[in-house]
Amino acid sequence: MYKIFFSKKADKALRRMPRNLALKIAKKIKELANNPHGMRNIKKLTHHPGYRLRVGDWRIVYTINDDELIIHVINVKTRGEIYK
């Protein structure tokens, strides 16, 4: 199982969103820790290192370090804001 680390941006975004949505996203991140390469709605980013996970209209951008079993969540934003 991978360890999950959050950037300051991602932590702040999760704290500011409605609680029910934050719990839904947190659940998906926990699933990601169990199987980071086999989940649905994951795509490799083209112009940046890392991946994105889609949860409804929200996107979770993260990187995976397979050597140390670490997932670093970089940012959590809506679809329109995340790619700017």
C-alpha cells in the first residue's frame, strides 16, 4: 500500500470544499493508495509529470514514486481550473 502525501495547495482545497465532496474525494484517494495503476478515470498528463484522477467534475493531480511507494497529491480543483 502506498503512502499519500498532500501538497499545501491540495490540503487547503480539500479543507475549503463542502464536507460531503471532500469525503468522496478522500475515499477515491484511499482507493488510489491500494491500486495506483489499475483504477479507472486515470490519465497520464501530457505536458507535466504525473497523472490525474477524475472524480465527477473535480480533478486530482498527483505523482507516483514506485520505488518508495509514495503518492504525492499536488492539487485538487475543478475541471476548468486545474489545467490553467
